[in-house]
Amino acid sequence: MRLRSRPKRGFMMLGMAAIIFISVLVCGALLESSLECYRASAMGEWRLQARLAAEGAVVLLKKKSESEREEDRIGVCVVRYQPPQISHGEIAIPVTVDVRGKADQTVFASEYVARFGRAESGAVKFLGLEKAS
């Protein structure tokens, strides 16, 4: 009598190896897509942090004199001010925001322009905050 268990065993091992290989490919594709989602959400979070830090910087700009405008730290962001540009009664102050990550490294940087003008009473009036091009 002859047993046929060995050929069946080889086909089962080959079938299991194929199933494991396909599972590894599917899991790898899922991990890669989740990594892309994580990167996109992190980038969105950094953009939002930069925008909010720039808006906070506008509030600080109204209260500071020109000599005090060097650098501020707002949350995990570092805000730097450039010299103001004055044209047609409007003051434009370029603001650079660096979002810092672990080990205090810049993970995202963005530039904005804060625009101020004079109200009829002579007080400084905030006109708007725009992303620099």
C-alpha cells in the first residue's frame, strides 16, 4: 500500500505560502495608505497651527512697539517679524511662522502679511491677515 500524504502536504504548504504572501501585500498596502492619511492630517494640523499663531501675532503686534518686534513663541510656533512696509497709508508687516516639532526642529513654515491702517480717530486699525505669495 502506498500513502499519498506527501504530495498533498506539499500543495498545502505551497497554498499556505501563497495566502501568507497575499496577506502581506494587502497589509502593506493598507499600512502605506494609512501613512499617507497620517501625513495629510499632520500637514493640515501644522497649517492650522501656523494660521492660528499668525492670528495671535496680530494681536501682539498691535500692542508692541517697533523695537520689540523680533520673535515670539506662541505654543509650538516661533513667529518672526520683518520690517514694516508702508504704502498709501497702509502698514504691511510680513510675519514668518515656523511650526516646531520634536527636538525643536521646524516641521512646517509659512509666511503671512498683516495689514494695518489708521482709523478716522487716528488709532491703528487691523485690516487683514493674508498668506504671502
